[in-house]
Amino acid sequence: MDAVSTPNLESVARCLTRKAQNEWEWIVSAPKVPILPEPIERVRFLTGEEAGRLLAQLPEHIEAMAAFSLETGLRMPNVTGLQWHQVDLDRRMLWIPATAAKARKAIHVPLNDKAIAAIRRQLFQHQTHVFTYKGEPVKRPNQRAFRKAVKRAGIEDFHWHDLRHTWATWHVQNGTSLPVLQKLGGWASLDMVLRYAHFTDEHLAGYADNVSKVELKLEYSEATKQLRG
């Protein structure tokens, strides 16, 4: 059972037992439904060096989609289903319609230089779809090939959806604010962003000196000066 469905089922169970007691009078006393702690979502991301090793081991057509995912944070269905009419290379943007977005809201995705280059390499390969294999749209990247590449790269416990975790983490580590990241990734709430955006300890340590940049102006009273000699 996943982290989202567990609390929802608990709420439904409590509601039904209250109705069974108070409205339907099926039972004399409603049993207590324990509130279980929500499981912590697993978050896995790669360093830049690990990502480079992984991409080097992937088949060319899967490498293209994985690299594009690392630059845009798009979910797998939005990458495999990406069509040319959704892409505007002049404006350096692409859009995901609400019907294809997980939050059911259209997403406008800005494209950086690497994402633009990845798309340009796919030009003239297919009339409608951006990413293809042997002239046909890719419905789903070969997961067996992906797992083998992960193993050859010396990486453990990494799945395709972790490319999105990696993209979000890299953004936060390089200064992107969480509200901006929420818009870039098309998340419905800021709480959902917090589950993806994790700092490494080394990155947090870099902020420790920020407070020391504030210049302190100490003005002592005459009495204090006398006490301090």
C-alpha cells in the first residue's frame, strides 16, 4: 500500500464507522481506527558523475530520453509521448496539455541549451513524435536495458522515475527556490516538492558561512565598557 492511499483509507474507515453508529445505528459503539504514521517516500538521486556514467551505458535511443529527462524533469509518459506540435524551439519552450499532466493542469516547460540540443538531434526522425526507435514512437523505454545499464554503471537502487528526483535535487542544490521548482515541475502543492528536493549534507554546509557575512556593529554603554575594562 502506498504512502498516499494509507491515510485516505484510514479517513474512510473512520467515516464509515461513525455513520454506522450515529446514522445507520448498525453498531452501538464505533471502534477506534488507529492513525498510522505516513510512510516516508523513498527519494533517490544521482550526482553529476553518476549520471554521466549511466548515460554512457544506455542504448542511444534510451540515452536521448534519459538525458532529456534530466534536463526537463518530465515524467516518462510526457517524454515518450512528446510530439512536435508541443515544442517551440524558437521560444525555447514545450507544453504538456492538462490531459497529459499528472496534476491535470497544463505545464509550460522552458528548455535549456542541453534540452534544445537533445530535441534537435531528433529532427526529421518522425512526423509526429520526438523520441523514436527504429522509426517508430517509443511507448515505454526498455526497462530491462535500463536496469542493465544501471548495473554496468555501478549504480544501485535507481529507477527511471528517479531521473525526475535527480532533476529536482540538482535544481535545489543550485539555488532554484521551491516555489519556482513547483511551477517548473508541475506539482500540485509545495508539500509534494519537499519530498523531491533534498539537499546533500555537503551542500548545506556551504550555507553555514552566510550568517557570518552580516557585519555586527557593537555599541557598548559606558557601564559595560567599564566592566569590560
